[in-house]
Amino acid sequence: MTKNPRTLYEKIWDAHIVERREDGSALVYIDRHLVHEVTSPQAFEALRQAGRPLRRPDRTLAVPDHNVPTTARVDGEGHLLPIADPQSAKQLEALAKNAPEFGVRYISATDPEQGIVHVVGPEQGFTLPGTTLVCGDSHTAAHGALGALAFGIGTSEVEHVMATQTLILNPAKTMEVRVEGKLSPDVSAKDLILHIIHVLGTAGGTGYAIEYTGEAIRNLSIEERLTVSNMSIEAGARTGLIAPDEKTFAYLFARPMSPKGDDWEKAVRWWKSLATDEGAVYDKTVVIHADEVQPSVTWGTSPEDVVPITGVVPDPASFPDPAKQAAARRSLEYMGLEPGQKMDGLAVENVFIGSCTNSRIEDLRAAASVVWGRHVADNVKQALVVPGSGLVKRQAEAEGLDEVFKAAGFEWREPGCSMCLAMNPDKVPAGERCASTSNRNFVGRQGPGARTHLVSPAMAAAAAVTGHLTDLRHLAPVKMGETA
Amino acid sequence: MKAVKIVEGRAYPLGESNIDTDIIIPAHYLKTTDRKGLAKGAFESIRAKEGNVFDDPEYKGAPILIAGDNFGCGSSREHAAWAINEMGIEAVIAPRFSDIFSGNAFKNGLLTVVLPEADVERLLEVAKTDPITLDLENQVVTTPFQDRFHFEIDPFRKRCLLEGLDEIGLTLKDQDKISQYEDVLASDRPWV
């Protein structure tokens, strides 16, 4: 056993201290900064006004994602198409101007490598184990899947990182979320993280850095781990780490921005030393039993409002605490649901497959495998597939997945955040339901009055082809030669 | 940053738990390159309901907001703090705040005060009829009825708020230490 056993979080934290302060806070070095158009313009403007340079443009990467339309961005002749919303256009123009002005690499909306920041970072090898990585977006937690201490920050902190490449932080408490046993093959990483959020509660991780451990986590692919870490913030935790292992190294090997040659060898040696030491103590440990996780769905307006698809809408009176009872009543009113109503069979008018949680190639494969040979139901008015990046999109097209979706009646779109937060034209109309692979079912999140049910990609696909939330384990089989 | 010492006045008795930042400021208001002009979108879905506290003349111009557990959860958008500031609110009291929101609030001189549920319940009652006083220096919330609730605050944040310090300016004084760290990093972990 090591003399002073430390957790993964503590090792990365210790390796990034520029200066410890008497009050317990620390000046912490930031290795990587991802920038998008929504939370950066005020920070760039403040730097400009103060005459401050951006300290390390080489550690910064800018990509537009939140506002970009997911319809065609160039016409048949390759000319840029105008963006209809003048405010979105202005915000996107600001990033296109600010990034080069401050020397930051900018991946434009028409670049084949453009995508959602949290998809682009790992896929470019910009995200590396043992680094500190920030972005003005709460789903930055996603990068923890590769063993990066990654967390979302506000615009003032964005400015602070731009100017100093550091942040003043207090160390977080550590929480181990250990997932023991094996997940059933028809249960996805999304079902697992929804289950975890249900157990922890939406504020259960507040003040903590989570580390996911256990057999079920080790068995996940890197893309599945990205889904799990991504939603840590929905349990209140700014960061959700997973120890880097051989899968992590294999995933990162030869990525465009990954270390090469001798550096790669040195890096892997250091990354291997990061795993939590035997005997290290977490401030809290929560044990999850993988065999209890089922295909799941949210019923309310908080990501903790999760039931298995076989379940029913809970009775608000069944919650022990009066604040939760009141919240549940408000949720049911907003969602147009009654206590006791079955989740299976609830009609949806919209299906969204995308977002930084579930828009990678494995997500699209999972959805396509359900869609293949079937057709989007007549009552579904909008069924979107929005790949997480241009590279994911091209990979999917090379595999013919786009044809499976299009043949079934889905729209095959350009990459971006899209209907996850409805900043671009992709919205769920008021009063309508959406089976969505995104991460938040908040009031108005997918558009004013929109009713969101969070699900996995396969469950979203099953909802699309049946026209209602449904247990994908009970879909009628497709008969060869009789595809719908 | 503007210094904060005492916040005194009426308080909006909102009291709901899990007020996320999409409720505080919906995404369609985020298409701005400015920090201003956000108050008009603040709490839009709550203000759409009749009898909401924000449009009740009783609380007009209140400098304090009292909320339920887990205020500011969800998105990291600092627009939430900017919008609340622009409404004229200088302090929020709740049993718990999301980590990102409380950080954002602090950077904008918006005081977040954490008190136990029972104290928050009491203040929600008082707020319906009477003003509340927050004293940052002494870390205490008082009412005209002899209520006196002590609150904890991070000492660094307290100092910055009381003195209105510019955090970036402070950190830039440590430029040499940052450069030294970068030199060590370049030799120890050259791949970063």
C-alpha cells in the first residue's frame, strides 16, 4: 500500500496547484479551455477593455455549437447560407472574430471537425487524462470520463482563465459512486446515469467531485463513460471522474491532438499512476447495484424524476418531504400527467436523438439498430437525429446509418446542441412531448411549454417508431422482407 | 466589482426548491454579447403565472430573494446572476445553492447566504410583511422580530465582497508563480 494513499481527484488536484492559500483555497493551473459562442463574448470583451492578452491560446480551443442551425450551412455551390436569427448570427460572428483576434484556434461551423464542444474535445485528443479542463458549460463534466478533472464555469471564470490560465478554487469533497455487478445487455449507460441521479438526488453531489468506480463502470466503453460523466452535474456534482485505463489509452492513441512518440510513452506512464490508491478514503461512498438498473425514463421536470419504463407516474403525496411534494405537483401540472399513469404507452409528438450526452457514433448505432426496418409513427411530427460532430456524422454516413434514419422518416441534421436547449430553431412546441436523449427535462428547456422525457438513444428510437414511450425489450420483431 | 456590506429591505418570498438556471433565465435570452438587458427575461415561466411574487406590488424593488433548496442548479450560465442583479436583487437566501451558481453570483457581487431550512422557513414568513437585514461583516441575518441567524461564508469570498476586489487583478499579481509552474509543467509533463 502507498504511504499516503490518495484518490484520483486528489492526485490531479495536487499536480495543478500553483499556490496554496492560507484560507484553504488554491490557485489552480488550467491545462485546457474549451470556448463556445454563448458564454464567451462578455469575457473576450472584458479582456479587450482591460487591455489584457489571452495567456495561453495554445491551450484554448473555440467551437460554435449552441446557436448553430442544424439545417444545411452551405448551398449546393458551397456558399455560406445566412443564419435566420440576427441575434444568433451576431453571437456566432463574435466568436469567429474574437478567437483569431486572441490567437485561439477556431473550428468554424462549416469545418468538417465542428461539433458540440464536449464531443469535439475527446475526439480531437484535446481532452487528456490528468489534465484540468474547463469550459463555460456545465456539461464539461463529460470529459471526466477520460480521467480529466473537468468542470463547468461561468463567464467571469472564463475571463479569469483566459487572462491567467488559472482559477481560484476550494478543493471539493470526494464521493465514490461504485457500480457493482454487470448491467443487463438491454440497459444503456444513459439508463445507468439516470438511475444514479435518481438515487443521489439532483443536489446529492453538490460540493463533491464524483469518481465512478466498480465493475460496471470498468466494463463501459469510453463513449458510454462520456454519457455517465456528462450528467454528473444533474446530481449537483461539477465533475465526474473515471480512472484512465487501457480503454482510455486505446481511445486516445493517434487522435489529432494526442501526444505522439516519446511524449505518448511518458504520458501513458503518468496516466497509469493516477488511479485511486488502495486505502485512499473518499468523503462519501454510494454503492449502486447494476442489476437494479432498467431501461428508464423521466416523468417530471428534474433529472432526478426517474422511473423504469415499466413504472408509473408517482403520487406527489408519496414523497416524504413537503417541498418535494409541492415540486412533484408543479411538475405533474406542467407535464400534463396524473399520478399512477403508466409511462409505457405515453404518446410523444417529438423525438430528439442528439446532445453532448448521446450523440456519438455508438449512440447513433444503438438508435439505428432499433429503427432499422421500422418507420417513424404517424403521430410523431418531428424526429431529429443530430450527430455530435462532423466526424461522427461522416462516420455514421460511412456506415449507412443516415440511410437507416432517413428511410424511417427521421431528419438527418448537421452537428450542434440543437433541441437540447432550443437556442437554435430546433424546438419542441408548447404542450407537446418529446422523447429526448438530452440531459435536462427542466421547465421550458426544449422550448417554452415543452414536455421532455429523458431516455437513452435506443429508447428514443423505440418511442419514434411506436409513437409513444415504450419498453424497447417488447418491440415486435421486424420480419425480413416485410420491413415497414 | 461593487463592494457589499449590508443588504436591507423587503425580500421576494419565492421559496420553491430546485429553481434551475433555465427558470432564472431561459436559453432564448442568452443570445446576447452583453451582460445587460437580461432582467426582462428573468423568471419568465414563474412570472407567466398569476399572483407570482415578482409582480406583486408588495415586493416591488426588493433587494433580497428567498428561495428553496438547490437554487441555481443546472446550466453554468452566468446570465442567471446578471439577470438577478439587474432586477435590483443584491442577495439570495436559500438552504443550498448549486456550486456553479454561487461562484457566478460571488463574481458579480451578488451575495448568496446559506441558512438551515427552518431559518429559511421563518424568513419566508417574515418576508411577507417585513424587511430583512443581511450584515456580511458580522455574517448575520436579522429581522425586526429579534430573529438573528448566523451564516457561514468562505473567508476569501467575504474579503472580495467587502472590499469589491477584482479577482483577475489579484491573480495577475501572481504572474511569476504561474510562469514558474508552467516551466515545471513543460519539463515534467511536456505533452500537456
